Amino acid sequence: MKRLWEKYSGIRPWFWFFGYLLVFPDLTIWIANCRGLHMFDLENLLIAALLTVSGLFLFAVFGCFGSPRFGRTVMLAACVLAGTFHFLDLFFFVHFQSQTRLSFWFLARATNWTEVLGFIHFYLLNGKTVLLLLAYPASGLLFAVFLKRKFVAAGFAAWILAGPLLLNFALSLRPDAENNRYGVMTLPVLIDRFLEEKLDAEFMADDLAAANAELKAVSREESAVYVLVIGESHSKYHSSLYGYPRRTMPRMEELAARNELYVFRDVTAPNSFTNNVLPKLLSFEAHDVDEKFFEVPNIIDLMRAAGFRTWYLSNQANASELGLTYMAIAARADVFRNTMTVWKSSPDEALLPLFDEALADPAPRKFIILHLIGSHSGYEATYPASFRRFPLDEAPEFFNAQQKQNREIVNHYDNSVLYNDFILDTLIGRLRRGNPNGFLLYLPDHGENLYEEKDTILHMEFMPTRQTVEVPMLLYLTDAYRAAMRPGEADEIARGTARPWSSEDLPFLLLELGRIEYDGFQPEKSPINPQFRPKTRIVSKCRILYDKLKNATCEERISARDLR
């Protein structure tokens, strides 16, 4: 045994290095748990410990087969694989203080590659991550080298604790008040949810057909054109229509100044992730409803039941390629057209010819949904170069320190909002041209973080902020529609612009705007109805109360845990 140990002495440093790579993340999170942060539960820690011990044993055995060179090669490959796998733990711990692996891949599965690449660009390639990427293996190498010297036992104890302790206290994390920080899912729950949604995807088409088979809705309009424009990642905090210092929405400002546009001031999205928001926007699913979207009526089938020809025109990645759940509703439209692939974003002008075709269709009643790419991450790809009005190196005084440091990203985003303003104005202009009895309602799925809170960017379902859930909503009515309004109806819409409302109740607003008679209509959920009643607004799958999120300070939103 002694000869064998000496023969493969070259493998021993790799063995220690590999062991440290496995132990470091688990020990870091264990220390965080001891401080009350509750990022992993005991079950997950036991699973991680089992994987660590099994990995050490198996790779130690395999590393001893063959020549020393073969052993070193095997051990090096093991270190790279294990280090990459466990680095994700540290990455999510450092940035989001949450459990990571399965939840990350679960979310990545439900988006397109543009968003994934945007996430990598903003988070994996920033200074904090690069420093971690260098420090994590470097500390392991130092550990392995140190063990070859004297005082091995003391060095082992000191070095294996030093890194995780320093990382914990360097982050200045505060303890939980209760449970997980953002309702982070345990490994068994994530697996159950994945399997549940996989089964949902297989059966939801049939369930949707059954849930909407006998809908009875009536429209008294002989002809009408109703347009719903769904935006993407549009932040109120970067919209001049809502007080942003830059004129990012000059065209909509002009319409509002001429009283041709209703601007809703207190609208929240129910989630911060497109795949979670869209089923709620398009159906009666909501946080205060027990049924799933495929068990309740949806707005496309309701419009079809009322005699409307329906369109779903999308400049988002084809949902059918991604397995996104809202595709099951979109596919029920009479016409579904998509202008984008999974791999490439294109500006929203690509939708204009399809919109013209829909407007020219001879159907007397039309309901058209346009799903924009809007201000999706990878902002520079969502607008043409001619709309680069805000120079990428510009850093105005109202930018905070983080925004000035990341000015190019923020300027790209503001340019995308300016282009989105142009698209909305163009759509309204083309609707106005024929003056049908109709309206155009604009509402994004969710907002976006642009470094308003420390170094937070993009939008995270498990980490909502005011910037990701507070959204703009705009309503344009044609002259013909206004002429047919009942006395006092315009005043009620004006009052509705100030009412607190969640976009998960969008179908009820569309039914009222569309003058659709339906037995399941709930007037208290439409902000323009005299019977409207504000409800407790919930955001995120973690079921966070919006009022608590809204009233929390920046530090509380980053560190406090009692928002549920």
C-alpha cells in the first residue's frame, strides 16, 4: 500500500484539489445556514454531502488505474467537471443567495437563447463573477500545495474553513426572518414541478379545448377591430411618459398631451418572467384563482365565441420550439404567425406587414394580438442603428453610480424604449388610418432592472423588484369607437387610469373594452368599471405581497425575507 501511495504521489495534489472544489461550496452554504440564511434545507445538504463523498471515492479509485500520467489526466478532468458544476452553486450564492442548479436550468429551459446569452453577459461576465471564477480554483490549488508542506493537519483545518468564512462575511448577508429568502425550491419540489409541467404540456391542448368548448359570448358590434400589443421588459422607470428625464417616449407623450391616449399609472405584473405572465394575461388564471390557465376560459376563445377572427402575431422566439406553456393559448388563434427564430432577435418592424395583412382581412370583427420583442435582453439587437439617439458613452447626471459604470448597457436599453415608442406610434397610425370601431391596448409582460438597486439587472422571478413588476399600460381609442361610447364612459376610463390594478385580470378589461357580453364577466376586476374593487396584489411564484415590496427600502428588498 505504501509503495502504491508513493508510486502515485503525483495524483495526491489533484486528489486534495478535487476534494476542496467539492467541499468549498457546500461548506460555504452550510456556514450561511448556520448564520440563519436558510439557502439549502437539510435534505439538500445531505444530498450534496453524499455526492461529495461519492465523488471523492470514485475519482480517487479511478485516478489510481493505469499510469501516473493517466491518473493525473483522469483527476484533472474530474476537477474541471466538479469545479464547473459546483461553481454554479457559488455563482448563485454570491449574486442571489439562493439554491441554484435545477432552478437555473428549469428557468433556462423556459426562455430563448437571446435571454440566456443576455443573462450570461450581464452576470457571468461581470467583475464579481470573474473574481470568483479565479479565486475558487486558485484557493484549491493553494490548499493542495500547502498540504505537501509541514503542519498538514493544522493547514487542512485552517485553509478549508478560511475561504468559506471570508466569502460569507464579505457578502454581508443578513439572516432570514423566516424560511427561504425567495421561497427557493428544494430539489424534490423542483423535480416534481418539472414533471408536473411536462405532463401539463402533454395534456393542456386537450384541456384547453375542453375548458373552452361551450363558451357563450356575444358582441353587439357589427364591425370592430381590437388590438392588444404585448410588450417585453418595458420599465416605467425608463419611460418619459412616466417621468424619466430622457425623452424615451416622445410620440406617446404627444398623443397623451392631445388627450388621445389614456395612460394607466398603477399597474403591476403578476410575475417577472414571461412564461409565467403570459398565461395570466391571456386567460382567467390568476394568483387568486385555483385553476390553471388550461382549465379556465382564455381571451382568444372568448373572442372567437363572440364572432371575432383572431390573430396572434409574434416577434418572440417560437414558443413551440421552447415548450413554453402560453403557446397552447396562442395556437388557438385563427392565425398564428411568428417572425423570429430561437437564435436571433430582430426589430419589431418585422411585424408591420403582418399587422397590415390582418387589418386588410375582410372579417367584420377582428381581434389582433401582437407580441413584441420590445426591450428584451440583448437590447442592442432589438432596435435598428438609426434609433441610436442616446450615445452609448453618455452618462447623464441622473444616472446612479452603477448606471454610469454600465452606461453602454443602459443607453442600449433606453434606445430600445425609444424604438418601442416608434413601433406603438406606427401601429396606432395604421389603426387610425381606417378609423374602425376599435382600440389598441399596450401592456408589457413585465418590467426590467437597470441597476436601480445595487448591481441588479434583468428580471428574476424569484427576486422581484418594483422595476420588474410595475409596468406601463396605454390605451388608444379610435374616433369611431369614441363616437359610440355611452355617456360617462370616457370619464370612467379616465378614473380607471389611477386605480391600482394587476394585469393578471387583463381578460376582464378586454371584455369590457370590447363590449363583449359573457356570463363569467367579473366587473370588480376591470379597472374601468364603476364596480371595480382593488384586490391584494401578489407578485412572483413566491407569492410576495406587492404592497410590502413597494414600501420596502432598497436594502430591505435586497436582504429582508419577510415580504411574503
